[in-house]
Amino acid sequence: MSIATALRNYRVAAWVTGTGLLVLVFIAMPLKYFFGEPRPVALVGMLHGFLYMAYIVCTLILAERCRWRPLDALVILLAGTIPIASFVAERQVTRRVREGRAVLGRDDATPSRS
């Protein structure tokens, strides 16, 4: 799998995971705690869990292709657990990968092209 394909898969996973988390936090959880309706949390929570697993796989594949440091990959993985953070991380990762730079602070590293 090329870096471009891994990046595309990561971007899709980041957006889907981020959207699912926003639905969970801002729609399903208020329905549960303010209106006593627990079913949306059960459904959306389970769906977000599966989506987050896909996000993890896509992030780790991209991290391996681009030779990220483990700490950089961990920070990007944690972005999938904070509302809105996955969107911010996706933009930053996309920009840096397209520029051929490392994810966070290491601008001297270049991704592998294999």
C-alpha cells in the first residue's frame, strides 16, 4: 500500500470517527442524561468503538509507511477520542505528509516511498 492510499484511508477514518464521536457526545449522551433515552448511546457508542478500531488500524498503517515516531502515532491515535481533535489532527497530518515531513515536531524526517 502506498503512502497516498494509506493517507486517503486515514483521512476517511479520521472524519468518520470524528463525526461518530460528535454524534455520541452532543446528541446521544444528552438524550440519555437529559431525556432518559439510553438506546442512542448504546447504538452510537458501539458504532464509534468499531469506527475507532478502524481509525487505529489506518493510523498505524500510515505511521509505518511514513516512519513516524511511536509518540507521534500515539498522539494522533488519541485524537480519535477527543471531540473535534480528529479533524484537527487530520488536517495537520495531511499537510505534513503531503509536504513529505514528519507528523509533529520532526521536520527533518522524510517518509519512506516504498
